[in-house]
Amino acid sequence: MANKNSIKTKGAAKTGDQPTINVAIEQNFPKEQRIIEDNLAAQLYSGMNRFWINITKIAILRNWIVNMTEKFLPGGWSCFLVRKRYIDERLIESITENKIKTLVNLGAGADTRLYRLSEAQNISAWEVDQAVNIDAKRKAIEKALGSFPSNVKQVSINFINEEIEDVLKRHGYLGNEKTFFIWEAVSQYINEAAVQKTFDFFSKAPVGSRLVFTYVLKDFIKGENLYGQEWGYEKFVLKDKIWHFGFDPNQIEAYLNKNGWKLIEDIDYAELGDRYVKPTGRSLGVLDIERMVYAEKI
């Protein structure tokens, strides 16, 4: 297990844009073929990122980028899209049915859901990430929307060295209302101690709060089973050294229970593909090394 000093937080910060760039390119597919709808994603980018988004309006170039992604990382195109679609649906469900009015997005990156989902416009929200991502996102949102929404507070943090609860309190989050927590694509970038520290924070949430998060499989991180993802293992674990932690699916329910949470769903990307990719008629690979969890505080 990696120690604190070996965690490259700067490397993790650089991964915050790619999911939303993929979402933006996805909007260039015909509407009936899109896995997710997002009319804001492309507006966050300029320069070369905007160039690549724009040229993928040409079908042959769009398909080439998707195919190249799939070649190096099977399932790498759809994974960002299906997990965001799933989180969107669980958030909307929690706001409309469970009357949750508070949201904390840990590792928000360039995600747009708080700015494009009408259901999220009237809830108090905190977006937490490294300062470089927070600063860049604020400028992009202000440019795209004309002003930054008053219901969203941005919070910069180092997940390894700082306490989430203390940092959020300084920005007005009291933790006394049912909260919807998003922890998308974060756990693999930190170490076991930081993961448990995050769950120590989650464990203090009010009963009825909801948590949705992704995790990479432990046996992949340890190199015991590469699931056909040799390129991903070589890049993320060995070369860039930015992936450090994974959960064992057989232990996830017990881990949640230990920390005061009840598992609602632990779902693989094959099932997410059946829900969101299959109806589009497209044939895309499945990312076998990552799963999605949805849980309720008890």
C-alpha cells in the first residue's frame, strides 16, 4: 500500500477534465445514439480541448477517437458516460422522492450536473476538489453561464493531508441535514488511510443520507488480475503511479455496514451498459475493473 508521501495529487488533478471532454464529444452523436445529454460540457473548454470537441462533429473523426479509446482501454469510452448517467438519476431520485436538499461532491472535477440539472438548482451544494481544478472550473462556469450559481460553494482540499469535515465546516457545511454525497472516481487516487478518513466523515451523516461512489477492483490495483486492461495497469498503476487503492466487491457491503451505511446497489459496468448503451444501438466495450455503489445512511 502506498504511503502518504508517494501519493501524486498533482497527477490525479490532471484527470479531472477527461470525463467531461468525453461527455462533450458524446453530444456530437445523433440524439438517439447519445448515452448522456449535457448541453453545457463543451462550453467549459477552449483551445485544443475545444478544437478536439469541435472536429468530432465529423462522424469519421468522432468514431476514430472512440475506437482509439476502446483500443487502449476497453470500455474506456462508455465508462465515464454510464457512471455519470447513473449518478444523475440517483441524484434526481433523491431530490424528488427522498427530499434531500443538500449535496457534497467530493472530487467534482469538471462535472456539470449541478449546473445543468433543473432538479439541482435549488439545493445547497458543495463541490470539493484540488485548488487547481476548483479555480479552473469557476472561471469556466462563469464564462459559460455569465455568473456562478449562488447555491454552489466551491471548496479546495488535499484529500490526503486535510480533514474533509473541517474544511467543509469552514465553508458553511454543518452536516445536520440529509445529504447526497458523490464520490466519483476518487478512491483509486488516494491511499487506504485517506479512504477510511473519508468514510469517517461519511459515517457522521444524518440517517437517510445517500452516497454514490465508484471504485476500482482491488485485485487489479495489486496486479493479480488485469482483466484485459494491461495498458491501463501499466499507465495508471506502474508508470504514472496515480492509482493506489481498490475495494474487494465481496467485502464492500461489510465495509459499508461497519461505517454506518446500508448497501442499496453494487453494480458492474456490464449492467450499466445494458441500461444506457444498449438502447442506443451502439456496440461499446465494458470496463471490467470499476464498479458503482449506491448506499443509504442507517
